[in-house]
Amino acid sequence: MRLVVGLGNPGDSYAHNRHNVGYMAIDEIIKFHRLPPLRVKKRPHGELIEGQVSDHKLVILKPLSFMNASGKPVGDTMRYFNLKPEDVIVFHDEIDLILGKVRVKIGGGHAGHNGLRDIEKHIGNGFSRVRLGVGRPPTAATVINHVLGNFSRTDKSLIQPVLEAASKHLPLLLNGNSSDFMSRIAAETREKTEEDY
């Protein structure tokens, strides 16, 4: 069994923020694989379902705490299902990648991402991170405004095919083929961009 987590902030006012691209990834995974809808749970404090993708049993979680307090819902869920950090995959925004790029990383530092920082505090850093590029703003002073800002219409048209491709090729990631997962996303989204021009 694997625990797949999407990070974001709860509430309609945050729904289209760059910081919520992890939530958006979860929505696409559920849609593509025709999984049942998420259900709100008091413990863990989040929206959660169990389902199956390919040959893998999954628990899918959107923490309903704010981003900076994502760790407790993730830790509670991991322990409830008797999982280990290496069974956890977290989808999150990454300002150090240009918009639309995807990189998978196992372990390592949080690079200032407060959601990852809190998860590390609760479960350690041996989990997998799917880093979804949202681009870096021109100055450090605008980082918060950037991640808490909404995707523009153009940006949304670039990120949506990435989320769809990541959902489609999730079985590769679940099988430990992170290189193939990233390659397939890159190839399909490049083709889509070329079609649009």
C-alpha cells in the first residue's frame, strides 16, 4: 500500500493558487483513475479515500490543515495504515523549477517549503516528493505573493496537461520507475505544446 498526498491550503479562496498544485494533482489522479470521491475525516484532519491504481492499493490524502501544518495529517495517516516514510509520495509546488517541469526526488531537504518541512518533522525525510514546477518570481520579496497567487489563464493551460500526464503515468511512479515517469510527462507535454503553436 502507498500513501499519495497532495499539498495545498483548504478553502475556495486558495483553490487556484500555485501553492495548491498538489491538491490539483490529486483531483486529476482521482478523475483519471475513476476513484471514489474524497471524504472528509476528522482524524486525520483531511480528505481521504482508499482505492487502487494498476496493481497498487492506495490511500489518497489532501490534508485540510493549512500548508504549514501538513505533517500531522500525513503522519497520522501513515501510522494508521502501518506504513513507512518510503511508502509516502507527496505532490507539491516547486518554485525552483520552471512552470510545467516535473522532478521526482526521494529524501533530501525541504528547500524552504513549509509543507515539506512540517512533514519531515512528523515522519522524517525518507518519503518521495513529486516536485511540480510553478516558477520562481523575479525577487525573493515576492515569493509569498507568487505562490499564493492564482495561475494565469496561460499558466493554467501549461500546467493542466502536466497534471493529466502525471495522473496517467502514476503507475510508473508506483512501480519505482521515476525516470520513465518524468520522461513520459516531458514527452507528452512537449507534444501538446507543439500542437498548440
